[in-house]
Amino acid sequence: MTEVENPLLKSWHEEPFLLPPFGAIEVADFEPAFEVAMKGHVQDLQTIVDSTEKPSFANVIEVYDRAGLLMDKISGVYGNYVSSLNTDAMQQVQMRLSPILSRHSSQTYTLPGLFDKIQKLHQKRSDLSLNSEQLRLLERVYMDFTRQGAHFDTQSQKEYADLKAQLAELQTQFNQNVMKDEEEWHMLLTVKEMDGCPENLIEAARQAALVKNYTEDDQYIITTSRSLVEPFLTYANRRDLRERACTAWTNRGQLDPDRNNIKTAENILKLRQRQANLHGHSSFAEYQCLDRMAKTPQNVMKLLENVWERAKVSAERERNALEEFVRQQPGDTLTDGIQPWDWRFYAEKVRIAKYDFDESLLKPYLSLNQVTQAVMAVSNNLFGLKYKKRTDISSYHPDVDTYEVTQGDDDSLVAIFLHDNYARPHKSSGAWMSEFRSQTDNLPSSNDEMQKIPIVANNNNFAKANPTLLSFDDATTLFHEMGHAHHGMLSKATYGRLASTNVLTDFVELPSQLMEHWLKQPQVLKEFAKHYKTGQPVPDELLQKLEKAQSFNQGFATIEFTICALLDMSMHQIQDYTDFDLVEFEKQEMERLGMPQGIVMRHRPAHFQHLFSTSGYAAGYYVYQWAEVLDADVFAAFEESGDIFDSETAEKARKFIYSAGNTVAPDELFRRFRGRDPDISFMLKKKGLI
């Protein structure tokens, strides 16, 4: 195929909103397209180096920010495909491209002469008469270059490039191993073996069986997809089947000895330690925290340990309640105590007994359609966004819904939003927001103005059924990811490097977690939680029971998250990995921290993709809890106004949280919104820990 024929290299002007030509893109297109794009990117940067003009913000930093537009365009498609449509053929391409793309990245930071110009501008930045956003961009670009080894000597730069290429390969392998386990493992059941499970879970298990080509009557499967396995662990009466499902779920990444991720993770840790050492840091955690709000691992540990000790007390109280419930049941004995495959099962029974709240009675009111309507209505009430579904536009998979997002009386275009909600083969687990095109105003004058409009995608992994009914946790996930989507859609930055979610990692979860609060509000649920059969709104009595049960089992939820963050930070603070054994380390940390019986890590090391499929959240899983401090405090401002949709507070949230990107330091953005530094008490109160 020639360059002219490659759909990734051709103009997309015939596509609506300059969307990628999804129907024309083939797996084989990516490698030749990247080859062209990488050359063009380097040429763009070389132009900066070769310029004989006196270095200035305009001819160095602004030009750098918009360099590699073709590379960005192709990378947007590629990044989404390897997450959402990662077929076997695509995985092979990904393995080949990972080290190549890594080395290209290294080359862009070490191109002779480029950093020299950036450094000189940085040294005299106070004399350049820059506005605050320009100064922020210069400082961030300089930081990017130094964190990528631009200031190293030639030999160290080569070592660093080799190291990054090795990391890219290992992280890709780690991710693909987890994905393969999730694709292959399933538990074939009969309807009798699903005794205790609600009708909607049985329907979802049947749909999952059909996807796996189990077409005979009375065939159902449970996979390791969270939207299937968690409700199965909550409702299935057969303890042996719950144990089997839980064991597989918590051992993803090491179910097959030929693709055991433990050794891969150990090698990643060793390479990261060398990376930190090259930068003069004693540990990777120290290196990572330097460019975060937390600043030091010690500050992170102070927060985590504060929450951990409170949560242990709460979880112990919850476990005692579960065991007391079991003792009161005739013929129901657990000689080995509450185990990880028991906790959700008995917690649900205790919740029903204590609060008379059965979550399975709520799910019929939380269809995917109704929850989607709810979050879009919240978006409209807060920020004036309107969503028009474009059924005439095809995407990369039939499951994906495409929306035109507008605002104002003139319906001015804000963004294009892609909603990809269902679990399926070749799709990564979990939930995430991504972008095919990021917002920027820094484009060549010859470019189409449409290229400034972001194309944002949300990916969830709900079990597909007819209809798809969501648990309250699943509905919360949908709201969470829409918070990230708003961070991209509402971005209003001049420069791409400072736009959208390109913020410090411990700020990036604030917009997402903040959005979750509106789902819990009775006025939202009363309007949009409607029974999928009758259309009747959720009864007030059920909402009252939900509200009373909100803090139930929070010790468990806090423990299963916080232990992951603690292990992550401890693991990345190690300064010498000689003879390091990750399995033994996990065991020792559980004992040292006093892990409560019956709870298991939400993400064990062999499938901890936040840490080992990328470095973004490595020594950074704590950011969700850090952001919880922020989001609880921010939502309190809405409550204090007396109106959860207060227009003045919403405008401040839009300006300082959703639109500002990285144009201002995150701690300053929070102060501009709240008028002070964050207060942890709002978060502790929300969790029922004070």
C-alpha cells in the first residue's frame, strides 16, 4: 500500500468532524503509517534546531508544542485500538511497535541542539515577558526534557533509551498476558449452579456464553470481567463455585505458567530503579513523586497510613458482623472463617438484614440507558452541554455510540464523544477515558478549525444483556469516566501540552471522582432511575434505604483499595532489587500491615495494570485517595451553596477543575476554587471513618 492509499495518512476531510475513517483502517496500516509520521516528527523538530533566528518562545516552544501533528493523529487511533480492539493481529503489531515508538520518543528528547535552545530560554524565562500560560508551558517542556534525560551525557542517553525500550516491551507483554488470561478463563455453569443469582445476572451470563459460542440450552458462563464476577461473588449460593471464580479473578496474570507476569513485573521494577538512579534518585518512588502534588513518598505514606489504620478498625468491625450473621444461620458454618469469596456474599445478606436494602431490587431502575441519560442531564445542568446521538456515524465497533456535544443557543460544537460500554474479547478490562484528538488552539493557520475540537472516548466493561442493568458501583464507574470525559471536552488551553488530562497524576482523578457525587443525589435518582419495564421512578423508600446503606462495608472497600496503594508505594521505594521476590514481598507486606482476613487486594501484582502496563500510575496508585480528599472538599462547596447545581459554583468548577488543564499548578487551581488548601475531614466523613 502506498502512502496515498493508507487511510491513516490520507486526509480525513471527507469524514464527519474529521473523525478517523474507521471502516477503512486495517491492522497492517499502522506500521507504515508510523514510519512516515516519525520521520515527519523528527523533521519538525530539526527545523527548530536548524533555525538561524534568535531562539524565542514563538520559534522554539510554540513550534515544539505543535510538532508531530501527524504522529499525534495516528497515535490517537493506535492507542485506542490497542486498548479497545486489540485482536491477536493487533497485539503482534503492538509488540513490534512498542520498542520502536519508545526509541522514537527518546530521539525527540535527545535531538542534538534542541534541548540547548529550550534550556537557554528556560534560564532567562523571567526576562521574556511571557504570560502565565506561556511561562507554565516553558517550565513544563523543560521539566519533560530533563525527566527524559536530555541533560545526560551521550553514553547515559543511550543507556536511558535502551532502558525505556526494554520497559516498553515488558509493559506491553504484561498487559497482553493479563488480557489473554481474561479472554481465556471462564466457568461454564448451568442455571441450577447459578442458584441465588438475580435474573439480570443470569441473563448477562447467558449472553457471555453466546459470545463464547456456547449455544446449547442451559449454558451460562462467568468470566473474570468485574461486571460478571463481582455480582456472582455477591449472590451465588454455591461456595465452591464462588471460591473457584474468586481464585481465578485474583490470580489473573499468572493463570498460565507460560505467561506468568511475576517475573515480568520484577524486571520492570529493576529497570525503573536504574531509571531513577540515572536521575540521581535513590528510588523510583522518589523520582515519580517529584513531579506530583505529593512531592515525596513520605507525604503519600502519611495519607495512606492515616486512612489504613482507621479502615482496619472499620473492616474488623464489619468482619465480626459477618461472622455473627453466619453463626445465627442454621446449618451455615464457616470453619475457616470469612474468606475472600465469602465477604461480598455475606455482606449483601447483612446489608439486607440491617438496612432492609437489597441492591438487586435497585438494578432494574439502573439500566444503562437511564444512567447514561442521567449523567448527560447532570452535564447539562452543570455545564450546559447537550448530547445528540449520531446513529449515522459508524465507529470502530458496533457497540460504540457517537455523540455530537454542543452548548449554547447556537449549539456551538464542543466535542465529539464516543461511548464504548460493553465488555468483549480483545478489549482491556477496567474502565478508562481516552482521546482520538485532544483540544489545542496551537495549530498552523492552514489547518482546519475542526482540529481544535476534541474527540473523547469513554470505555467501560459492562456485561451486555437485554437490557443491560447496572449495579450502583457500575453506575458510579460510568459517572466517574464521564468526569474524565469532561476534563477533555471542556478543556480550554492554548497549548496541547497543557490541555485536557495532561495534568499532574494526583490531580487527574479529581474531575472524575467529583462527578460521582451527583449519582448519589436523591433528586438525580428520582428523575432518572426508572424501572426498565414499567418506566416507574425508583420508590422513595428504596432511595431512603440506599442512602442509609451508603457507608455500609466502607471498611472493606477502603482496605481493598488502600492496600494496593501501600504495596505500590512500598514496592517502588526499594533501593536494591538484588534477589527480590515479588511473591514473598507481597506476603510479607500483608503481614506487616495487618491485612484483615477475608479481604484481598483489588489488584494483585500479576494483574496490576495501573503499575505494570504503563508507568503513569507506578508509585502513584495513591492518587485516587489523594483526589478523594479534593473531590469530597469540592462537592462540599456545592452542598454549602444549598443547591447541588448552583450555577456560580458550577462555573468555578468548570473554570478551575475541568477547563484549566495544566495551565496553572494544581494546588493553586484548588485554592482558586475553594479559597484555601484541602481539608481531609470531608473525605474521612464520606467514608464513615470519623
